[in-house]
Amino acid sequence: MAFLFLSTFHETQEWIDAFRQVAPGLDLRIYPDMGDTDDIDFAVAWRPPQGVFARLPRLKVLHSLGAGVESMINDPTLGPDVTVCRVVEDRLTLGMSEYVLLHVLRYHRRLDELMANQKAKAWTFFPPAYTPATTVGIMGLGRLGIDAGEKLAALGFRVVGWSQTEKQVRGIESYAGPGQLDDFLRVCDMLVCLLPLTPETTGILNRRTLGLLKPGAYLINAGRGGQLVDADLLALLDEGHVAAATLDVFHQEPLPQDNPFWSHPRITITPHNASDSLPLPVAKSIMEQYERFKAGRPLQNVVDRTKGY
Ligand code: NDP
Ligand code: OXD
């Protein structure tokens, strides 16, 4: 039995150290030095190289180092019987809620305008917006979306959420399924996307859907870049239908230098750092999963590969 660390992400050393610290005796293989791949039954991965699973014939469990799994389950070389798990971790959830609150509050309290006024030495009074009159919509009411929604509701925002299945969460009005998407969008002053990337959510932030938001709405996308049709956002910003957008995730990461988003005055770019998990607690929880696997016990946070998340 061997355990593979499989990542093409640059900041890997901290993660490798964490696994070594948590499980000093582990037969830890580090991609690309995989040794005899017939030994490898469990792998942890983040942005694995496409096609690599063809070289792992005995792989039984593939554990993501993050919440999203699209970079691995879309690889056709991943065997259909491999169990895929994802990270669910408090720090990841809290970090995302911080990010959502930061940008919602920034737009809500017109921080950019205040800063521009200060730069111009202009004492321009305007009253703060009335919070309960502002509706924040959250696409994806999973681990991340529910926490962010609850925190926004605690601040007094009207919070609506959209998911596949109906939810009963205090402070969040639930809309579910494609049939209620338009009604959900129509009430939003701000839209926060925390959806996983699946065939159904690819391109879901487009001219039609964003066009249903209230005029002058704000968009915050921390789900995946593939959910946004970039040209549609640019057009809606030009037309003023979308007032501004904060984007953490992109079709191509790092965002290419010539991408027009970089210099757009009403787009804020963050480098896919809305949230992150801490190596040590994640390594500990993944090693618990490994122990479960070795003992033949059911794993936790298993991805439904038919749904894609
Ligand atoms: P979960 O799996 O817990 O939640 C996903 C939510 O999306 C669920 O509520 C699900 O509905 C809903 N959903 C999925 N597909 C659809 C659909 N077709 N229509 C409507 N609702 C849908 O995931 P997490 O909350 O843990 O993470 C969400 C995503 O956030 C990740 O997949 C990743 O892409 C992104 N992420 C980004 C990070 C960043 O730093 N930018 C960090 C971490 C995650 P239902 O509950 O009914 O099944
Ligand atoms: C994740 C991410 O999915 O960081 O965890 O995007």
C-alpha cells in the first residue's frame, strides 16, 4: 500500500511536510517520482496532470486537497470505481465567508466611492444603505454557501439561496432547481456564486441570467471561472446593468496578462485566494480517511461522481 501526493500546484512543500509530520512512517510517494505505481492505492491531488490516472491501475481513492474536484473527475483516465473525496474544513469555510462578507460590505457601503472622495478631498455625505433592503443571492447552498449566507443574514441582509434541492436554513430563503433560477435572480441586488463546476453550471453566469439581476447589481464569483461567460459580463458592465464584479476564479489561472479583466475599472481580481485550507488539519483529516480506507470503513465527504460534486 502506498500513498501518492499528486499536485502540479507550485506551493506543495508545506503540504508534503504536513503529511510527513502527521504520518512519519507513511510510504509517501511524490509525483512525478511515483516508484512502482502498482503499490499506489490512495492519492491526494490538486490540479493533477491530465491523463496521469492511466498510470495508476490500482488506485482506489482519490482525495482532493480542496473543495472542488472538477480537475480530477473530468479526467477520462480516472477509473469509474475510484472513490473521490473532497475537503470540508472549518478554516476553508470561514475564509470563504470572510471573502464574501468583505466584498458584499464593500459594495454595500460604497467603499470605492468613499476612497475616491477621500483622494479628491471631497466631503460628500451620503447615508449608508439600509441593509434589510439589500438582497444578496447565493448560488450554491453547500458547505460554503450556507455559512456565508447565515453570516450575511446575521448582519441583516435579506439572503436568498439557490441550490439543486430545497434547503431549510434560518435566515435564507431557498430557491431550488432550474425552474426557480429566474425568480431567484430577479430579486438579487448582489449575486455570489459558490457553485461547483459541473456540466450544468458551466457558463451559468451569462447574459441571460445576469441580465435578470436588478439593474446595477454586483457579482462576486468565487466558484469557478468556467461558470462565467466573460464577454457577457464585460458587455453587461459596459451597459451598466452590472455595476461591478469581484472575480476570484478564471477560465485560465493565472489570469493571462492580456486579459481585459485586469484593467477594467469595475472589476476586482483576486488570485484564487478567496479561501484556502490549512495543510496540517487537512493532512490530519485525510490520514483519518486513509485509516478508514485501510480498515474497510466508509469514507467521509465522498463526491457523487454522477452529479459532479
Ligand atoms: P458543496 O458540494 O457543499 O455545495 C455545492 C452546492 O451547489 C450545493 O448546495 C448544491 O446543491 C449546489 N449545486 C450544485 N450543482 C447545482 C446546480 N446544477 N443547480 C443548483 N445548485 C447546484 O460545495 P462547497 O460549498 O464546499 O464548495 C462549492 C464550490 O466552491 C467548490 O466546488 C469550488 O468550486 C468553490 N471553492 C472555491 C474556493 C476559492 O478559493 N475560490 C475555495 C473552495 C471552494 P444541493 O445542496 O441541492 O446538492
Ligand atoms: C477549492 C479551491 O476548491 O481552493 O478548495 O478552489
